[in-house]
Amino acid sequence: MSAVLLVAGCSNGEASDEASQDRSPQAPRVETLQLEPASFTDIIEVTGSVEALNDAELSAQTSGTITMMADRGARIESGEPVATVDADEARAAVEQAQAQFDLAQDRFERQKPLYKDSIISALEFEQVRSERNQAKAALQQAKKRLSNTIVDAPFTGRVEERFVEAGEQVSPGVRVARIVNTRRVRITAGVPERYANDIREGTPIQIVPRRYNTSPRTAEVTFAGNTIDPESRTFSIEATVPNPEETLKPAMSVNLRVTRAVLDSAVVVPRSAVVRDEAGTHVYVVDRSDSTTVVRNRDVALGPESPSR
């Protein structure tokens, strides 16, 4: 069976011209590799970016003075307050609306039997009912305004930024804080359009952070876009990755090794064995017989490549 030539070396050391003339040429040292069918994973390498699955800027929903603001870096559970607005006025409005509703409800209950006994007209009773309903709606609105004085965390996360401080005045829509949860992150990347029919949901990928003391991790493509970006000529892919130690940070760049295909039985050679010149690509093959060993140059057509093979 033939073997492929891997490395060619040169004669070693320096010698005088006279010694060189007396010494016969030294044969170059070579290394060969016996080839057997092997498995080869065709990988596409692209650059990805990390995004937090939960990343929100929270805003005030009512006007007033900030009375509490969570510290930057504080971890807040879902539903817990990140900030509070002075609630004295809203609380007083609820008490007033409650009193008006209680009065309207009492009047409604007292007028109901009178209407049944035809002592008051349907028009008079309908007016009492309408006043009760209006008072009820006003009470609900007052309670809503009171609840809006608390800026709750929509999910468990960490206060990444504070846009206001305690004592500052805010109005509806003013940013208060940014809360981020990086326990699960999304990796996004653009893949060249020539691979559009090779990558789909479930395709294995390896995530290799750049220049960070973070170990590679494996995942699967959770989204593969069906449209091509006309400017970059790429389509989008995403992968959702657990990040319990929070070592992957939003906006961090990572290398993605996306599995395009797995070849079960392929002829695989090291890159160092492939010679490229103006005639194309070829390798040196060693043919052995009982009496001779001959090195021959064979033209080859290359398939998928990896960094080393």
C-alpha cells in the first residue's frame, strides 16, 4: 500500500568547500504516513457575538421622587423592586377613591330593594348603578397608579446600570435602571451564503472564546435564517447556551466552529503534505516493491479542510 510523504529535510551542518567535494551528497530525510480511511468533520469557522437573553432598561411609569434605588451590581429576583417612587400622593388617592366607592356601593345596595318594589324608577336606579361603576373604575385607576410607584424586575438579574439616583425627580418614560441576566446567553453569527443549504436547526457547533480564560463549549444551532443579508451576503444563525458561571459576557466576540458535514470514510492528509504551485495541488506518494522504493508526484483534488488536515 502506498504512503504519503510528509516532511522533507536538508543536509545539516556547515563544511569547507574541500570537504564538500570529497563527501557524497547526503540524501534528504523524509517522514511518511500510511494512509487509511478516516473520519473527517467538515467545519465552517465564523465569528460570533454574545448577547444576553434577558437584558432590559426599566422606566418609571409615574411622576415623583425616587425614594429607593438598588445598588449597581445588586442581584434582584423577579418581581422584586429595583426602584421606588414617592407613593404618598398615590396612596392618598387610593384612600379617597376607596371612600367614594364605598359610599357609592352602599347607596347602590340601599336603592336596589326600592327599585324591586317599584318605589324608584328604572332611570333613577340606573343612575345609582352608573355612579357605583364610575367609583369602582376610579378606585382601580388609583390602585394602578399606586402600583406604578414600584419599578419591579421583570426577570431575575443583576443591576448593570443606574440612570437616576435617590432624590431625583422622574416622569413616565424616564429610564431608571438596566437589569441583565447572563445565566443563559445567545450567540449570533453570520454564515456565508454558500453554506445556506448545509446549516439548519440542530447543527452542532463549538464555541471558542477569544483571548479569554474560558474553556470551549458545545451547543446546537437553535435558529438558522432563511434570508440573505444583501450587504454581507450572509445568513444569520443563533445558539442558546447555558452560562451558569457567567463567563460569557454580552458583546464578547467568540469563534464558532460550525459542523457542515461528517465524512465517515475519507482520505485525510496533513496540510504539510500538500504541495501547491502554479500547476495545482499535489502530494508525493511512496510506492514500494520487493526491489525498489519510488517517490511519485500525484495530482490531487482537495475537499474540505481543517486548520491542520
